[in-house]
Amino acid sequence: MAWGALAWVACTRSDPELRHGTARDEPLAGVTLRVVDVGARTWPVLLVLHGGPGLDHGYLRPWMDALSERRRLVYVDLRGHGRSSAPPSSEGYSIEAAAEDLHALVLRRHYGQVDVLAHDFGAAVALSLAARHPVAVRKVVLVAPLRDAEQVRAVGARTRETLGEAGQGAIRALSTPQGTLRDPGSLPALVRALGAMWWHRPPSEDTVARLTARTRYRAEADAGFLVAALRWDGRLLAPEVRVPVLVVAGASDRTFLPGECRGLADALPHGRYVALAEAGHLPFVESPGAFRAVVEAFLDPAPRPGRRP
């Protein structure tokens, strides 16, 4: 599991989210992506990308759904994740290939120019898409983003420093030697064990249940994209990203530190940085109102006539 058993993991469950969105499979060159639409089809498109690697979009809901008040949200399971098909070989687990999938999806669905919101590992895919296809992307929001391989390598030491030997040992006990989750059903225990690595305050049992009920974990995507993440440096790509980018961090995040998020924002030609107080690695969960406010203000500084306030 990416970040040494600290990345997103989840168990396979039923599809309750489909009651509140329209799901479909989009066949592209080499893979088929699972896509879920939420919001009016006539509104501007916001592609929503999950983190991980290894997870699908399920853990982002219902918190991100609040943004559908003004936009058509298009949740995408990246190649090999969730209910999307896997690439034909391990070489297909690349950040660039995942970005090309998104561009092909935009063209196939005639979305025109889109905005993109991405969490954690998904930020690398979003930046790659914006750099490679600037005409297709209007604005980008990165939430607790992966900046570079240095962060990935640092997570183990940060876990030990933050949680102590016993805390790190509890996480290791849930994981295989390769870093994948031994039993998907132990996800709630992992979410609790992560403690201050992810959370400003301990999550309620309701929050744990909502995070763990919808998402499908796939170890092969986790392992394949971890190799890609260990070669990634967003700062090298940043000068090629010419669109406006908002970087949102949780002030208490101990996984990807706020200073690292600020560093990525500073490297982007049109980067902006916001840290949300009283939030960790999931600011959209711990500070949902503040998160929605800063994202909507960035995407729509002046709401368009005829759109809901």
C-alpha cells in the first residue's frame, strides 16, 4: 500500500453512491474508466480525482458532493483503480498514461474545457494533464497533494516520530511486508490508528464508517503507481503548468506537510496556497464549510448569471 501502509486503503462494498449519481463505464484506448456524474449536466464540468494510490473515488463522497451545487462533478476511478479496468501490463501504471486517459475522456464526452480537483496522489495526474493538455484545463485544485518522491520516502520516519514505535507497529500489523493491507475489513482500524498523521482531532465513528463504506481497494494499482510516485517530482513539471492552480493543505497534516504543499504552490507559475486550520490530510472532511468556500471562490470568483448562488 502506498506510503508504507499510510495511503488510502478500503474494502470492497456495495454501490450506495449510485443512488445519488449516474455511473457508467467509458471505454478508451487500452482501458475502461468507471465515471460517476453528480450535478446538472448543463453546468461546468469539474473532474474529481481520488488519492491513494490503490483507492477509488468513494472515500471523497459525500463531502465533495456539496460542490455539485454549482458544478457537474465527474468522479473518475483512475486506470486500474476501483471499477476501472487495469492496463495490460505493469508499465501501464504511469502518471502520464493516467493523464492521457483523462484527456481522452474529455474529448470523448465533449466536455470542452474542464476544471480539475485532485487529492493526494491524484494531484500528480492532475498536474500532468494540465501540463500536457493546457487547452483542455481551465483551473486546478490540489488538496494535500503529492509533491515528490521525497515525501513518500519520509512517511515512515514521520509516522514513527508522530505516533511512536507502538503506533507505527499497530499500522504495520495491519499491513503486508509489501505495504498492502492484509485484510480490507480492517480499514476502520487503520483509519483510527493513523491518528495525528491524518487528523487534527480523532474522527468520530460515523466519520470512520462513511470513509470506509464505499471504496474499493486494489493492491495491484497501489503497487504499480507507487513505483511511478517514487519517480515523481511535481516541482520539475510545475513550470509547464500555465493554468491557475489552488493548493489546499490541512494545517495539521503530518503525511504531506503544509510547508511542502506551499512549496509546490510557489513552484507553479500561477499557484495559490491556502492552509485550513483544524484540519489534517482530509480538510474536506474536518473543515467542510471552509473547504467548500475556498474552492468555490477560486473556481468562480464571480458566479455566472443564471447559476445558483
